[in-house]
Amino acid sequence: MTTVLAPVAHLGRMTLAMLASLGRVALFAMLTISHLFRPPFYLKEFAQALMTIGYFSLPVVGMTALFTGGALALQIYAGGARFNAESVVPSIVAIGMTRELGPVLGGLMVAARVASSIAAEIGTMKVTEQIDALVTLSTHPMKYLTVPRVLAATLAVPVLVGVGDIIGIMGGYLVGITRLDFNSATFLRNTIEFLEAWDVGSGLVKGAVFGFVVALMGCYYGMNSERGAQGVGRATKSAVVAASVMILATNYILTELFFTS
Amino acid sequence: MITMKDIHKAFGQNRVLRGVNLVVPKGKSMVIIGGSGTGKSILLKCILGLVNPDSGVITVAGEDVTHTDRDVLLSRFGMLFQGGALFDSLPVWHNVAFRLLRGKAALPRAEARAVAIEKLRRVGLKPDVADLFPAELSGGMQKRVGLARAIAAEPEIIFFDEPTTGLDPIMSGVINDLIREIVVEMGATAMTITHDMTSVRAIADEVAMLHDGIIQWTGPIGDMDASPDPYLQQFIHGRAKGPIEAVR
């Protein structure tokens, strides 16, 4: 009987562990939000995080958006040709980039680049006792390490998404006029005419949520890193995986909220 | 100055501290010795509030540390960590002046830098080290920077966690002398954890041996060699045979 029930017991343990982990992340998130509004504020650390997370992520987000926009134009043209709807390419590229691909791919690229580096940095600080040193120097690690990064990512990722949207549409435009024989003026007119403010706005809101998630996961796994190189490696991997999954999950929830009513 | 009454701490099934009682008098240098994994660092972390004891009372200058404002309590302490624990992303002077640049009594940047350079000089480092980053320093230099950081705000109590681990004998001697000089000069209360018996003899006024989660022996450094305690004798002479199991 015990052997028969062993897989069920294992599943139960895994579910409980997952729920406990979700609870810890939720508590960590609430603690971070509460510290956002309580001094002291570390403006220099915030500015540094803004540069690292925002400015230095621009090339990778831009390249991703450029190629995605180009590939999207080719795919929509090929698909649309089946029912003589090639003319929808500009509007679908614009809507697809601003609502979905810009924020999601931008968020995932930032997750790969930023969640990993935050988790590795804070994890290393933990195992080398730098976090304990911060405490003994009367500095709250949450305020000094987590809050500036989470705030910077929440503000920087929407900007990255906005820039990525423009570059992605530009990628579609370049492919459209060079490979698909679109007229430049027609392509631009169709893009502008069909695009609504909320298409862009919803993507920017998603970007803010994804930025929050990415930095939060990096900080959470870094702060909870186990000892040694293996512990830091595991924290880094977990941060990227958790951030990526949470981006996709919150993207679905936000899309339901924004577009199904 | 610091009193610990019946301190217990367990991690799962592992009962690290099983009723530690210890008094560190004001202005004295207490050295805690004991084998690896006996909970010496945990004891220091309990005093600092980095680890919460399961039971027992710790007081600093008569105040229970669990009921004292954390920032006020920590402002009385300086700590030298085993690996230095210097902040990689900050230059040396900023590491040393870290506390001076924060809080209600924060100094202007130029003034804090001047204090940092003075403290670096005190531990035998030249001013040009101030603008280097910790990764550019040798192990001995990092320890000295850690020491400068520990004394920068002139604390009443200084903790040293294995200050000579990983250093050659000459550098260990330099660090031991510095610790002794600084503690005497500042009139600070000091608590040091070490395995290094040369350090014990150089730094200690009082010695306490932690074994099996309790203070096995404590007394003035002058009484240590004459003590009949078999645990203490085995440890200070580094004997493989005795009441302390060599394989733990």
C-alpha cells in the first residue's frame, strides 16, 4: 500500500513545497513594496541600477525587437497570402509588437540578462558575508540591495519595451519595403492608422510588471542563495527560470484583464 | 558589558549551542576558541542579531538585545569578518567610510574620505590604496581594510571573526599586533574567534573554550596553560588524542 501511495505522497510534498515557496515570494514582494515608501532611500544605488538594468539592456532588447519585427512581417505576409490579406502586414506587425512580442520578448531578454546578474551578485554577497557586513554597518539589505533594483527595473523595462516596439515596427517596415514590395508611405500610414494608444499603453504596463517580476526574482533567489559556488549557480538558474515563467503567466493574466472585457 | 545566559540554538536536528553562559567584561579582550563547527561564529551572530537564538538572554551594557533598537545597538559594534566581507563594487575608502556616510550623523563625503584614509594609515596602508577596489588587494591588505572599516566609527565593541585565517605567519603577527594595539588604544571591548593559538596569546585578556555547545572552560589568559581541563589542554596543544574526537 505504501509503495502504491508513494508517488501521490511525493506529488503532495512537491505541491506543498511549491505553495510554501510561492508564499515566501509573496511575503518578499510585500516587504519590498513596503520598503519602497519608507526611508532611507539610496538614490545612488537606484541610479546605478537604472543604468545597469535599463541602459545596458538596450542593445540586446533592440536587436531582439529588430529581428522579431522582421520575422513577424515575413510570417504575416506568408500567412496572409493564403487568403489575399497581405495588406494587413503593417497593422498586425504594429499590434503584435506593441501588445505582445515587444513586452514579452523584451521581458524575457531582461530576465536572462538582469535576473541572472542580480541573483549572482547578491548570492555572492551573501556567501561572502557581505550582506551580514551590511547589517552590522546599520544598513538594511532590503533597502540597499532590493528596493533600488526593483524600482529601477519597474521603471526601466517599460522604457525598453517602448524603444523595442519602435525598433520592432522598424524591423517589419524594413522587411516590408525591401523584401515584400510594400510602398513605404502606405506601410507607415497603415501602421499609424490601425494602431491605438491602448495597444502601446497595455504593452508598457506589462513591461512595468515584468520589470518588477524580473528584479524581484533576482533579489529573492540571491538573498536566499545557499553556500558555495553551487549554491550561487543554483540561485542564478532558479531566478532566470522563475522570472521567465512568471513573465509568461502574468502576461496571460494581464492579457485577459486588458483585452477580454 | 556583554552577558549571555543559557543561549540555545539549533539548526534542524543539529543543536549547535546548548546553554552558553558567558560574561565579557567592559574593556577586556575575550577570545573564544574551539573546534570547527562548534558554533563560535553563530554565537557572535546571535549577539549582533544576525541569527536569533532559540532561547536565552543576551544583554549589552545591561540592555536585552532583542528589545533594543537594532540601529542603536549595531552602532556600538564594529566587526572584522573572516573573509573581510568588503563590498566588491565600492573602492577601499568607501568600504572603510561606509557607516560614516550613512545615518543621522552622516559626515560630508570629503570628511568621511579623510577619516577613512586616516584609519587606513592606522592599519598600515598607504593613502593610494584608498582608490583601489577590494579585488586589487592581497588577502592581508583586505584583512587590514576590514579592520579599518571595523574601527572607522570608533565603536565600543569590536568583534573579530578568525582574523588571521589564510594569512602567512608574518602577516598574522602584524594583524594580531594591530588588533591588540587598537583595542588598548580605543579602550574597546573585544571578542575574537580564532583557532590560532599564537593569536590567542597575542590578543586575549580572557579566554573561553566552546565545546559541545557550552563554554567548557573560561578564565584569564594567564591561567590557560596551567588549567587541568583535559578539553582545553588537548585543544591548545593540538593533540589528536583526548576527550575531543578528532573526526567530527
